[in-house]
Amino acid sequence: MISYLDQAQVASSDPLEVPMAAFAFTVSTGKRGRPRIEMGPNTLATALGLSSKTRISKIAKCSACTLRRRELDYKIGTPESNQLEH
């Protein structure tokens, strides 16, 4: 039984063979400042249904305010429901 547990530990620590899909990506606008962070509207809506903006922002490597702006851009929810979570 111990050998099976050891094998399972090694198998679970192997890296993924398929790379993970990008949740958010940067788009160079050609203007001054930081590049724009984009994400798909369906992906964003699904993520917001599953977790908080602060947690999603860590995964997407952007601020919760950026998520709120994209949410407003894609007309997901209402402005009142887009308050930052503390």
C-alpha cells in the first residue's frame, strides 16, 4: 500500500503536459502607459460567478479595479453590483 501511495505522490507532482489557457493577456495599444489587460467576457463572467474580484485579480495579475472596468465594458452585471470587495 505504501508503494502505491509513493507512486501516486510522484504522479501527482508531475508537471502538466498541456499548458494552461491564458485567462488574461496584455494588449499593446501604442499609447503611453501600461498595456491594456484583456480577458474574454464569457470567461470573466464565469470567473466572477465562482470567486471574488480580489482573488481573480491575483490570478489575472491585474487589479480588482481593472476587473470592474472590464465588467462595465462588457456590460456584465450592473454598476451597483460592481463595488470593490473588501
